[in-house]
Amino acid sequence: MSKPNITPLGDRVLVKAVEEDEQVKGGIIIPDSAKEKPQQAEIVALGTGKQDDDGNAQDFQVKVGDVVLVSKYGGTEVKFDDEVYQLLREDDILGIIG
């Protein structure tokens, strides 16, 4: 996966959904429109960080390459070079997997 030329600002994080294998229930293939939105994503890029009351940048709790759980409906979908990414705030990350 090549890194897109998108740099998030502030406490925003750019993630790419981790694709799950095609779901089959009882021999029936579930169409994409009926599948649940993936909640696992890989961190692709980090912003500059949130600032505290004194104007000091706070470090992110995640790093590029981490696989994380994200809010189901949080963030903004971004398409770049035929790839779909999600731009969201660090607060929309629920946890790190692994």
C-alpha cells in the first residue's frame, strides 16, 4: 500500500479499512451493500497533534502502522488514487488491536 499525499491536521488521523474476507452464510454470498461497515483500520498518517491549554502539542497514543478499532460512523470518507480512506479524530479510535 503506497502512502497517499494527504497530511491530516490537528488531532486527525488517516486510516484505511482492513478488508475482511468475503462473508458467506449458508452458501449465500452477502452483497457489499448488506455488509457491515468495517471497524478495523490501519493507521496511514497522523496529524500534528492536539494542543493542551498552554499550546503544547500532545503526543498521539497511536502510531503509523497500528491496526485499530474505529467508531462505526465516525470520521469522513476520502477517496484518493482509487483507494478509500477515512479521516477521523483520535477520539474516534476505540482501541489498538494486538
